[in-house]
Amino acid sequence: MAASIEDIQAALKTLIDPNTQKDYVTSRSVKNLRVEEGKVSCEVELGYPAKSQFDIVRQQVETALRALPGVDAVDLKVSSKVIAHAVQRGVKLLPGVKNIIAVASGKGGVGKSTTAVNLALALAQEGASVGILDADIYGPSQPQLLGIADGHPESEDGKTMIPLQAHGLQVMSLGFLVDVEQPMIWRGPMVVQALDQMLNQTRWQNLDYLVVDLPPGTGDVQLSLAQKVPVTGAIIVTTPQDIALIDARKGLKMFEKVDIPILGIVENMSTHICANCGHEEHIFGSGGAEKMCRDYNTELLGALPLELSIRELADSGKPTVVGAPQSRSAETYRAIARRVAVKIAEKAKDMTSRFPNIVVENT
């Protein structure tokens, strides 16, 4: 007896997506399910980029379907589709950008920019279209991190800029527009205006995610940026050290004030790994980020070591995800990226494009 649609759906409902911890039917990932003469055809469309997970999902689903009585063949396609999700009230989405991820820290020196670039590269490796905006006006470092410090954006119309390309990312930074040794002695309004111009005058090309490397701190400038940028969610970067965690908590509260969801916390320099013997120790303390997550009901996305190779690869313009893709740290960055993408996928869809413009005219 041939398996029915109901039999197949029941089987798929028992399968749990290892990344979302939800079954494929409830999450509406199963598309175009058909049964014809013992052959089952269907698509599993994930709401997050997961190129590295396709084979795992395919094997999981195929094994379950082939075990059903009456199923002789399986035609299965696994893919991803990223959509735009809601941002804070009163802020419009950016043209050409579906989702914006803000990467922030309460203070400098905690590895925020390195985390941001590796997160962007990991999302791109998983199959997403990704850009990175270096909004750290006072210390733009993305050009150096991506090996394009000598680059300059072009403009075809004299009004908009074409982002540079590096390792598959679309990149924009004030570092492309000013002398790298020139100090940015700007007041708050000038900084906000500069960010607004880079955001809105860059011709972003159909991005699934734009990662924004925000300036460190929680002052008026950072608050203004958080209010003007249509952010889907924010990531806080800290170290285990108490003095860093104090400022990280302020950064988290800043986003709460402007209704930007916290996607989670990344703990940098969690442990130190000796380059000579491989010994690992908690030189900045331990458990700090975990406690902060408990206190604010958020998630620890991952922990990265204080490792010589991370610094060396970043300085060389080939961050860990592309410079040492098989390393333990690269896999940690990819795991963080997948988790961030899943959390965004679970957020409410952006519905602003579905509402018509209402025009009131005197008649």
C-alpha cells in the first residue's frame, strides 16, 4: 500500500531540525509535497542560511521517508530563503537590505570588530548575501581586517557609492573615505550624519543581512545611531572580565530603551590558548557572560578564545573564517552565525511593504 500525504506529514513531524529544535512541519519548512506511484517529492526550505547543514537535513529527511511502507523513491530538495523581519517602531527598512544585525560593545578593546567581520563572513559561507558597514567612525578597522585598506568606493551617478567587495562581502567604511592616520575630531551630530550617509547613499545589492560594526560605548552618539538604523537585532560582545561586563550591561540596556531585540552575547577572550603548548586557562575570569545572560534572560551565542592566530589572521586581512576555515575558532564563529540567523528567522516578518500608502485629498 502506497504511503499517503498524511503518512508522510506524520513522519516529517517527528523530525527535529537540529538548528531550530522544531519539526519541519510545524516550522512550515516543507513545501510542494507530492506522492505519485511510490515516489515522494518535496522541498525543505529553511528560513535561515545553512549551506553546511543541507546534507545533514537531506540525509535525515530521506532516511525517514524511505523507511515508510510504499515509498520506493524520494526526490528531495533542501534550500534556504531569508526574508525581511520587523525592526523597531518608526524606522523604515533600508532599500536593498532585508535584515540589519548590530554588533556592539559597551567599551573598546573587547574584539567587537573581529567578531563582526567573522560573523559576516560565516553568514556568507552559509549561503547568504551579506554586507558589512563599519560604523565605528572614530576607529574604522574593517578595511584592514578585510585586506582592502587601499580601496576607494566608486560612484556612477555622483550621488551614491558602490560598496567594495572582499571575501564575498559588500563593504562600506569611513576608512575608505579619509586618511587612515587622520583623527576624526567630530561631534555627535557629524558622526550621526556620516553614518546616515554611508547607510543611505551606499547601493547595497539585495542583502539578506547587513552587519553593522557600531562604535564602542553607550553615549548620545550610540543612542542616536540605534534610533536611526533599522535594526533587526543586536549582539553584545564582551570579555569575561568584570570591568568589561559592567559596560556590556549598559550596552544591552541601551538597545532595550529603543526596542531593539538582543539576539545574544558573544564572549571574547573567554580562555587563553598557549601557542606553544596548547594549554588553556581563564586569564580574564570565567562565567561572566553566562551570568549576564541569566540576569537579562538572553542567550550566550558562543565563546571565543584569546588566540594568537585570530589576531594574526585579522591583521593579515584574512579573518579566521576564511583564513583558517577548518579551525576550532572558525567553527565557533559559524555556529554563532547559524544561531543568530535562526533567532532572526523566528522573529516577526516585516509587513510594512504590504500596507498601502493612504493619501487624503481635498475634493
